[in-house]
Amino acid sequence: MTSLPKCTNIANANCVTSPVTGAGTVALSPVLQLQNILLVPSLSHKLLSVSQLTSDLNCMVLMYPIFCLLQDILTKEIIGRGTKRGGLYYMEDMSVGQTHHTHHSLGVKEKELWLWHRRLGHPSFTYMKHLFPDLFSQLNKFDFQCETCILAKSHRASFPLSLNKKDIPFVLIHSDVWGSSPITIVSGFRWFVLFVDDCTCMTWLYLLKHKDEVLGVFKSFHAMVRTQFSAKVQVLRSDNGGEYVDHQFREYFQQHGIIHETSCPQTPQ
Ligand SMILES: [Zn+2]
């Protein structure tokens, strides 16, 4: 395809000429606007001129064995993709699957804003509003979400889903004791103990004034489970925090046939 915008004919590799009946702009995606597109009715395929593409969009085209990428020279953003089929690269519809990169479909001001956000090492948008008031003045929204910022701030990977959940309620109870609270609440409580049923995730919270009340609280929880739900606690799982490993607890567990399992301290998952 010739790159001359005002021509009446184009010539292919065999020097066969085809008439151009019109010209105009075509949007491949919100960010891929192609100018000077020629309408040649006799051509069976829509062809893109790489040299025109790179100069019009100020981008580079990276050709790989099975796909190609269009990358903005300034922002390094991938603005287009193509896959190779039968020796030809077919452009993909870049508007599909861009929910994570909403800034592909932005106006000039918003693109500039994202560019500065990356250039300055991802500062907060509140701070950027002080730096570039004119960039923000023309935007009617202020809810920018930068995926990189969010990922960089999270300091733990998400916990994998537990695949060995119990099918029967109260068979396995997770427990943890927390305290002492730096602030004593009005009733004088400074500790709390949690019991979580593995099957249903139902949670019971008991407040304690002293740590040594844990055994009494567990006994009343255990009695409640037996009386109200006619169920049996088979395993109590806690961290190695020390509350459940004294001899009184061991005795109680032995009397009722409860197995005590421990996990690593400070591992709430
Ligand atoms: Zn960011």
C-alpha cells in the first residue's frame, strides 16, 4: 500500500494498479487511530503499512515468530497486538480484555497524567494534583487506580484456598487467643479468645480479663456445642502460643478424646 495520502491509484508487487475511491480515519481501538486510510474496493484484505503505522503513531513494531506488538516509543505502552496466521500478522481487537488497563482508552490529558505518574516513580494522585493542577482541571473524575501501585503496596501473597475442609460441623475447631490489649475496656477485659468452626466458618468470640481463663472458656464452648448442637469436637487447632499446651488443657483433652493440633505461631491462615 502506498503511503501517499492523496493518490488515485495504488500499485501492488506485480505492478498491477488498483483505483483508490476514498480516504479517511479508522479506529482499531480507542488508542489506535489510523489516519489516511485508503479505500481500495478491489483489495480482498485490509492491509496496514508498517512504515506509516510507526510514523503516525510514534510507535515501534516488534515482530516475533508467532505474534507482533506495537509499542509506544514514549510511554513503552503496548498499544497493539497481532498474531501470525498463514504468514500474515493479523491485528487483534485491543478493546477486548482491557479492563485491567483502562488507561488505554484515555484522552490526551489522562494519558499524560499516567505518563508522569510512571516517570515520577508512582506518586499518589493527590500529590500529583498539586504538581499538575492543569492536567487535573480538565478531568471530570478522580478515581485513578494504578495496578502497579496496588501490587507494590501489598506485602503478602494471597493465601491459597484450603482444600481439606471438614464436612461435619464442629469436628475441627480453630482457636486463637489475643492480648493483652494495651487499652482495658470498661468492663476490665484485656484478652479475647476466638473459636472458628472449620466446616461452617461460624465464629465465637469470648472476652477475658486474664489469660488463664482460656480453659474455662473452652469448657463452656465445648459444653455449648454438645448441648445445643449435639455435636462432638474432635480436633482443636491452635498456634503454638502456649495457652493450650499446659497440663490442665492436656488433661481435659485426654478426658474428652480431643486431639490438639498446633500450627506455626503468627500464621492466621
Ligand atoms: Zn502507580
